[in-house]
Amino acid sequence: MTEEIVWRIAGGSGDGIDSTSQNLAKALMRSGLHVFTHRHYPSRIRGGHTYVEVRASPDPVRSRGDGYNFLLALGDSFARNPQEEAYY
């Protein structure tokens, strides 16, 4: 069993999700961990909620995995309803 951690960074389009996830992934890689990121793209052309998952482990990571350990909500609506189906 590996010790891994998965962060989900979520919010509305334009809330800084990409830059936040890139900075987190870069910091984790520089600390010696293997990192895998997964970007969720909403089906809408503009707007809507989205998320990026950053998975880190001391062992090589080759897939997204199941669930997440931490949620960083960059918008109010996601923080209030993290289990709402519209966000997945």
C-alpha cells in the first residue's frame, strides 16, 4: 500500500483552478513525489464548474485514482455542495 494524497481543486471557470493546480503539482514534484493531474472539462462552452485533481505519491502514479483526500474550493457554491452531481 502506498501513501498517497489527492487534492481536488474546484470552482468556477476563471477562478484560478489551473494555475493553483500547476503550482501545487510543481511544489510536490520538487519535493520528490510522483504526480498525476486530471482536469475535468465541463460540457458547457463557457462558464460552469470544473475541477482539477492532483494525486501525489512517493511511488510512480499512472492513473487518476478514486476519490480525494482534500478539497480546495475556490468558489462558494462548490464549498456548500461538494457532493452535488453537477460538479462531477
